[in-house]
Amino acid sequence: RKLKALDLDWLYFTHYGVHGNPNALIDEYEEYLTEWVELVKRKEEELGDHQAVKDYCVEREAEVLGEYYDPFALRQEIEMNAQGVLLYLKRQRDA
């Protein structure tokens, strides 16, 4: 929301380069993050085990990203992202 309030003409994301419609990109990214959090939340409720959630996320993302990343690097990246969401969800519950 803070980025959108700046009414930017251009946005430069690391690894993705320049984007000429920042608000559309921000909206898209917000939707993606919301879906990612909901996925991790559902899997945590379903599986009840954080490592199982991370394993599921790695398998799911490997279907799309596996051809672009070394398997070890992909696992580390996806597990870290899933762990971050699990921590966020815990903090939300504990608040």
C-alpha cells in the first residue's frame, strides 16, 4: 500500500527488471502472496507438521521452477519462504 501511494511511473524488482505499470505489478504480487499464505495455512491445518508443509511446498514449486534452479538451492529457497509464512501464522495466532 505504501508503494502504491507513491504513484510510481516505474518499479525495479531485483531479478525481474523494470516494470512500467507498478500498481498492476504490486496488485499481482499482493495476490500471489495472499494465495501463498493461504496455501501454507491450509497445509499446516491438513498436515499438522511443519516439515511436511515445507516438503509439500518444495514439491509443488519444483514442478514449475525445477528446470531453472539447482535442486538444493530450490529446496532451501522454498523451505525458507514456507518457514517465514509459518512463523507469520504463529505470530498471528499468538497475538
